[in-house]
Amino acid sequence: MKKIVLMMMGLLFLSGLASAYRVNIDAPDTLPVGKPLIVNGTTTFGIGTPIDVVLYYQLTTTTEIKRKIVYVQSDYTFRTVFDTTGLQTGMYKVEVPTNGIGDSVTMRVVYLIDRSDDLQLSSSPSQNFNGKITIAGTIKGDENSGVQIEVIGPDNNVVFGPRYINTDYQGSFATDVPITGPGDYEVSFTDDKGYVGKRIITVIGPQYFTTDQTSASTKVSIVSAHTKSSRDNPAYFAIKTGTGQVNIRTSSSIDWIIEYVDDNGIIQTVNEQGEQYPEKVQVQGRGKTIYIKVYPARYAVNSEVFVYAENSTSITMSETIPLPFASTEPQSPTMTQQSPLLPFLCVVAVALVFMTRVRN
């Protein structure tokens, strides 16, 4: 009897040792090709213990794709990342190979999907440097919705976004992103269904571009500025020009309206392009400062507007309302702006006085 009790106690002791060590991993159920596959885990193994994490492709047989060794951290967690760029779509699994270590989750199934064919760019993948890159295209299934765009520059820093850009009834979008130099820019696209894909846009230097391909001596500089604008608080910009024609344009993705003062001192309003394309204005510089007013067509919009000026020396946001726009509010009648009824009423009053005196 004592031997049986001792045997049972021994089995329970060994069972306790086996269940003392646990490993649990977590990974996404689905992931677009090209996105990093992040595997997080927790364990009761000691700090610094090496753990194998393996990525397999599963078709009719299981094929090992990549194996990584990670180490248990001070909080008893571990983490590794697998690059999925270039992998084919299908079912994969990530696993920590073990030999029965109790109540653990050591394997996760991950489906890799590819939506890159849903994205069609109409903008050029190679663009001359002019202070911006143009990003335009169509995403299948994103009609009258939006797409989130993020741009990473040549120095691996984010230069734009993540920011949602509206799409029209065909799923088309367009926007301009200000940049400071040439190089390769990685543009990522995400919609409400998840990651769509990425594209590389190569910007070719130098930091000036020629307006005439046959004459390299004709160079045009571009300056830009940006600020928030709404109908209640429109944005005002002061553009210091040189000589010759000045081309002014806004950013796209929002229907902007431009007001400017022409050579005759008359305020002109430009609103021709809608949301997909920037509004544009052409004026003669003559070395003077040009003031413009920019605001959205929709009253509900309060967003950032970028303004670009070609063939100008500088552009700054005006903190106060420039004089040409300060007197555009309607004024109440004054003594110098009398109503046309006033002379008539005076005549009637004089006639009534004359008739009263005749009767008396």
C-alpha cells in the first residue's frame, strides 16, 4: 500500500514539473503579403532561455520557410518578426517546436493574402523633383470611400500620413505630397479592409527642374507653405514674386477655392477642379507681393491646405487679413450712401407742409 502511494505521489510530482513550463504564442489570422508577420509570446521558461520560432508554408506538405531564435526577456515574453515580402499567398503556420510542455499554445495558422492587383497607380513611378510627388490611382472596391496613404522618405522617416484621401465613384484618388529632395519614396496604401500594398516612387534631382527640355539654363524654383483652413477661418498667403509668370496651385483631395486680386484691383474667385485636382492660378509677378485667400468649398471641412508657388522667392502664411481682402464685407448705408427713397420722402414732406399752410 505504501509503495502505491509513493508511486502516485511521484507521478503527480513529475506531472507538476511538466506543467510548470508553458509557452503561448499569438499571431494574426490573416495578413497581406508584404506586411511584417509579428509573433508575440509568453512563457514560464527562465530569463534568457533561447526559443525557436519557425515559419512554415502548408500546401500538401509542410515546408519550413524561416527559423529564428529569440530569447526570453525579463518580463517572460519574447517577440520576433518575419518578412513576408515575395511570399506566395496561402496558408502558413508559425510554431514553437516543443515536446509536450503542458497547457500551451505553440502553433498559429496565418493566411497570407495579396491585394496588390486591387491597386492601380496612374501617376508616374519616376518624377522630376519640384517640391512634391503626385500620387494618383484607383483602388478596386473603394468607390465613394477613402484610402489611407503613408509615405516614407529616403531617410526612412515618415514624410506624410497616415492620412485618409477621398475616393470618387470609380475608386479614384489623387493627392500631392510635399517633399524636400530627390530619392526613393515608399508609398503604402490601406483601406477599411486592411493593407492593400505599397509602391515606390523615384524622384529624380536636382532640386530645380527645367521648364524647357531643350534649354537647361531655364530653371524654375518652387516654394510652398501650408496651414489649416475652413470657411469660417480661411487661410491667407503672401507670395513674394520675381519677374515673369507665377503659377500658384493648391493641394488636392479637397475642393479648395482660391481668391486673388488681379491687375485691376478686382478680387477674382477660382473654383474649377473639384476634389481630385488642385486649383490653379496664373498671375504676372513683376517683383511684387501677391496675396491669396484659400478656403474649402464645403462648410463642414476644416483641413490643412498646401499652396505651391512656381517662379517665386518665398511664400508665407499671413497672420492677419491682408488689406485687399479686409474691405470685402458688406457695409451698412451711411450719409454718403443714401437710399434713393430719401429725396422722394423729402419732397412729400415739403408738400404736406405747404398744403397745411394753404388750408389754414
